[in-house]
Amino acid sequence: MEERTTVIAESELRAQQEICQTIKEYWQSRGRTPTAFVDTYGCQQNEADSERIRGMLDACGYAMTDTEEGADCIVLNTCAIREHAEQRVFGNVGALVHTKRRHPEQKIFLCGCMMGQDHVVDKIRHSYPHVDGVFNPHQMWRFPELLYNVLKNKKRVFAVEHSAGNIAEGLPVVRQNGLKAWVSIMYGCNNFCSYCIVPYVRGRERSRQPEEILEEVKGLLAQGYKDITLLGQNVNSYGKDLGLGIDFADLMAQIAELPGDFWLRFMTSHPKDATKKLFDVMASHDKIAKQFHLPFQSGNDRVLKVMNRHYDSKQYLSLVDYGRSVMPDLTLTSDVIVGFPGETEEEFEDTIKLIERVRYDALFTFIYSPRKGTPAAEMPDPATKADKNRRFDRLVETQNRISQEIHGAYVGKTMRVLVDGKEDNLLTARTEGGRLVRFEGPDTFLGQFTHVKIVDHTTWSLVGQLPE
Ligand code: 5AD
Ligand code: SF4
């Protein structure tokens, strides 16, 4: 593996743009507008990548469609985080044989984290001959060239070389939502948590230049975006590789000082790198949403050590306490894994205790899934599937009760919300902490901030009313 992170040269990106133009002309000469379907699995980072893939397709003259049936180009942007995600992808790729039979000119591409694993690429190469192209996250910026090769040479392409990672600035973007935008501030991960595949498929941590990020956010605000989420696998280590003396808290402060009415958020954070300075910056800027996603993964110190997390439950709790001391209304969410190899019943109880102590607003709960090539996949794992399922159910029950109680406490309060859609004649909106609120109101509220009084709640959402 090469050690250095590279910024893709402008001349190389320009060459890709020229290929987009050639593809556009190819379709113009055939007298029709081609269609493309991009399907995204997994996390927001993948969603953000898909916005770039749509951007490149748009530059090649493709119109987006929301079904694979009849699309001239299909791109599946895959996720490798758990086995279940991979199985879904394999199932859906298998089904595309039939779609392609009905539309033989169709070109099928697979990309994303699964394509960063050699054994997956081999399987696609040998068992899924209807797939025309494969590229891993490091090669995404070359998509126009790959598409052109497939269209012109009618041969399969595999762009799957491993690298420490790169940064491609200025790729075209097509965002699907005009209100909320994700902005990647860094890519990759250096942490190598023992269960996680991400560092193997997304390469080393690399930060974008602060001025590139600021320009992108300014552009989004000028277009009317009101909810901006800064993205990275571990945003807290932003800037460490740049040597500019700017850390994540500084970047947040700079963005929060931009003019305009908007909420600024971020994800994801690693507790070992979250600083008091960041909490202080959050507390002192109104535009920074008082929401923190701080994955703890396990409440047991032995398990945390074997997970290679570099903090213990005491350090984690002291961070949470500090955050709440400077922001009493802080919304806290987290990720947790049950059934990590060797986790005992008593160790699992520590996870329940931590949840009861912190009382998260919401939790993303996962059953451990072995990932080939990670250290945890080689560890003895004596707990049965039934044991793990039982722990999982207990975890979900505990959290649901807490979420209900927290939601109940909102009733009677008036909250500021951003109205983002309409479902079944009710407006849908999000609070600053990201809670879903439904209420009756005129369509003129769509895309606007407003205040609603919370009058009822369910486990998952709040019911609001416009003030009299
Ligand atoms: N098994 C189960 N959950 C996992 N996660 C990451 N890798 C695995 C795995 N192998 C979870 C972690 C992480 C979230 C994005 O996915 O909780 O924070
Ligand atoms: Fe995976 Fe850990 Fe990196 Fe998150 S911090 S992406 S869990 S290795």
C-alpha cells in the first residue's frame, strides 16, 4: 500500500470532464437522452459519494430515474460495514440479470466500500458477468473514463487498485434535497477498531483544505440550504494531517460565523479525539445544532480495549458530563455493538448500565458481524446467536423506554423546527436535535424555520401544533 495521500491534479480532473462531454455527444448522436439510476446503501458518506456520481452522470448527459427498469446506466453504491448489508447488495445485483435481459444495452456499475475488498471483487468478476464495471472508493473520480470504456469497447472494467487515499476537489454534484446538505470535510480512517472494515476500504485519514470547505458551504447557503452536516469517519481528527494549526473546533467556529440562518451539524466523532474545546465552541455558537453523535460501542472496559477504542467508560462518561454541563439541552445519540467476540453476560450488563446512565435520545444498535480481514473476525466467539439476539432485544427495549420518556418530556414545550416535507397531509420537520415532528400547517412553511408547540409523542416522533 502506498503511504502518501494525493490530491488529484486539476489536469486529470479536466480530462475526466472532457470525457463527460464525449459521452454527451455519443448520446446526442444517437438522438436521445440516456437515463441513470443510482442506488445507495449504507452511511451518509456513501450518500455524499452518490451525489458526486449523479453529478458526473449529469455532466455526461444522463437524466436521473428512480427505477432500475430500463435505465441506461445503473450504479449500486455499496456498503461493507455488516454482512447483512453485503447480502442485500449481492441479492439485488443478482436480480439485475433479469432487468438487463429486458434492456441488453444497460450498463451496470458497482462501487463503494464492498468494492474495496479483493474477495468481493473476485466474486463479482467470476460469478456476476452481467456487471460491466467496478470501482473502489479511491477510483470514484475516474467514473467518466470507466463509463466511456464500457460504452465504447463493450468490455468490463475493474478499477480496484488499493491506495492510501486521495482527494478529488471540484467534482460535479447533484444533490437531491434542496434544504439539507452533507459536506465531506475529510475521508478515510486511521483508527482500526478491531471489528471495522472501513480503514481497509477507505484508506488513511485525509482532510480537505479549510478554504475549499468554506467555499462549498458558502455556495450551499447562497442556494438556500439551511441544514449543513459536516461529514467524516472521525471528524475530531480533522486537520491533523494538514499542519495548518486548524482543528475541527476551529473549522466549526469559522463555518458557524458565516452569515445566514442555518443549522450546522457533524458526524461522526470518536470519543478518544472529542475535545472540551469542541463542546465549548458548540455551546457558544447559536448556529451549531446542540446535537452530538458520540459512538460508545460498549460499556465494558475490557471489551473497549479489545475493540481498540482507546478510551474507557469513565473517560467517555466524563466527556458526556462536560458536554451537558455547557449545553444542558444537548441531544445525544450513539452507536453500540452487542455480541462482540468474547463479550460475556456481565460485560453486556455494563453496556445496559451505561445506556441507563447517559439516557441517549436515540441509539443505533448493531449485532456484531465478522468482517473478513479484521482482527476481531479471528477472535474466539463462544456466545450463541440466540444469546446475542437476546442481548440485542434487551438493548432495544431499554432504549425504546428511554426514548419514550425523553419524548414525553418534550410535551408542552415550544420548539424551533425546520420544515422539510409533507406526509399524509401533515408537515414533517426536524428539531435542532434531529427529532422528527409532524404537524398541521400550510405548505408555505415548507423549507422554513418555524416554532411549534409539542402536544403529543410516540417512540419515534413528536406531534406538534402551530401556536395560536
Ligand atoms: N459489526 C457490527 N457493527 C459494526 N459497526 C462497524 N463495524 C461493525 C461490525 N463489524 C457499527 C459501529 C459503527 C457503526 C457505523 O457501525 O457501531 O459505529
Ligand atoms: Fe470504523 Fe472505528 Fe474508523 Fe469508526 S473510528 S470508521 S468504527 S475504524
